Amino acid sequence: MSIILQNLRSETPGFTPAGLSPGQLCFNVADDIVFIGDGTNNKTLFDGTQTPVTPGTGWFSVPLSRNILDTFFISNPASYGDNPADGDVLAYSASVGKPVWLPSSSETTAIYTTTNSLVVSAPGSTANEKISNALGITPVEGDSVVVSGIPGDQYQGFYLFHTGSWVFAAGYAGPTAIQVPFNNAGSGLLSTTVQAALTELSETKLEKASNTPSTGQILSWGGSGPLWVNETDVYPTAAQVSYNNTVSGIPATNVQDALTLTWQRAGDALAEANSAQSDATAAQDTANIALTNSNTALVNSVNAQNDAANALVVANSALPRAGGTMTGDINFNDGQAVDAGTF
């Protein structure tokens, strides 16, 4: 490839070319700028500002002032990458924001930026057409573009131009739920993305109750959906449950009355039992008294018997024995009758 030198203008104001052929150099002496044709689709100033041109006639600019050159790239290769190899050319790279050394035979790709709002308003029926029209360029294989926006914007993301169309590569403002994979192993769900999983859960979730609950109410199904109701509206009271009294004979036809009568009868039975217990206690006390009196009478009877026996002993001792002779005086107590016929 030959190098073509062109002095555009040496007097103020300087001239900016509409486009250059690859390898063409144009010096703007008045403004200390050199324009280098790189065959891209954009005119690129050394500050990174780009203007679309006819594809293949793009260029990038380099300042000519010595102090800028020392810090830019011609005098300081480290600022734009490795030292050039034989035949390399400088080509602007939007990905790093400055020119870099590339083989002269390599195809130069470009990185573009635009916004979601510009893509939405651009003409076209597909994302591919709308992005290209928003950029105002004819993309080449390997080009890329960042469509800035917020999560959920229709076109936001990072795209690569591959096999003739823009291909979505990644979310630029953060992935949306539909772009995040979901592992459904063990979950019982069929979805494979977060968006689909949330939708699947939403479709199978219990509907929200149509009314606001009050204290003590319970959630019940109201035919058309969940409904907060009083507990008595769902579970019957004892008075509402029928009772079969065929076996028990209790004169009640519901559980509430049957329990009430059963409790009353149990209370009556307890009262009767307590009364019987009192009567039994009184009878026991009476029997204990009678037994005590009987024991006392028995003791008195034994004592009287003992006294009679003692008196008999004394009497026997005082009387003459049969067949014997009684001697001495016989004394009788005052008032004691004496049967004269005895002697």
C-alpha cells in the first residue's frame, strides 16, 4: 500500500477532508492536524468524536504539535499498544478510544454507541434495520454497537454485526428477567428463565382475597375466589350439629342441648351422691355412738357381776359352814332384818 501525502491548507482556517482513501495522509498545517485515511465508516477526531461518512473513506486525526505528539502516540508507542511491526498502520479503535497499530492487511472494525430512544424512533421494521439507521452507517462484519438504556428498554444492550445482521450479545444496562437463565431442577417448574418462572408461579398462585379481613376471621374459598369470613360461617356451632338421642334417651336434638343436659344430669347425680354421703356419715356417727354406749353398758355389767361375786364371797365367809358349829357373836347391821327361823 502506498502512502499518499496531501497538504490541504497551510493558512487559517484549516480544512477538514470529507473522506480519505486508506493510507492517505492529509496535513492541516494551519491547525496542526494530520488526517490519516483508515478505510472505516467514520471521520474520527483524536478526542474520539466521530462523524459518519461514506463507508470505506473514513479517517482519524492526529495533532501535529510536539507537546501533544509526545503524549499521544507517534513519539510514545506505549500509549497506543505494542510497538508496530513492519507494515503495520495506525487505526482508530473505538473500544480503547484511540488509534492502535494494526496489520495493514487486517480488516478494521468499529464500535458504535447510540441510545434506545434513537433506535426506537429510527425507520425500519426489524432491530437490525433500526440500529443501522439510528447509526447512519452500513456496518461490516465484526462491528459492534452499544445501545444504552435502562433494563426493560426494547433495544438496550450490546450487539455484534455477524453474518449480515446485528446480533444481541449481552444486556448493557443489566440483564432483564427473560435474559437470566433459571435452573428448574427440583423446583417442579417447567420454565428455564426467571421471567417465565415468575409468570408460571403467578399463574398457579392463590388469588388475593377480594375483601379486607377483620380480627379473628379465616380465609375461605367463596366460589369465585378467596374470601375472609367469620369462623362460624365455615365451622358450625354445637347448636347447629344434630344429635341422635335414640340410645341415650336424652331429650335433646342438637349437640349443644345434649351436652347441657348431660352436664346438668351429672351435676344432679353429684348432688345426690353428696347427699347420700352425708346420710352415710350421719348413720356411721350414730352407729359409733351406739357402739360406744353398748361398750359402756357391757363394762358396767361386767363390773356389777364382779361386785356380786365379791359380795357372794363375803356372804359365804360370814355364814356358818354346814355341819359345823358357829361360835362367837353375830353382828347385824342396823336395819338388817333377821329371820329368826334361820337359826
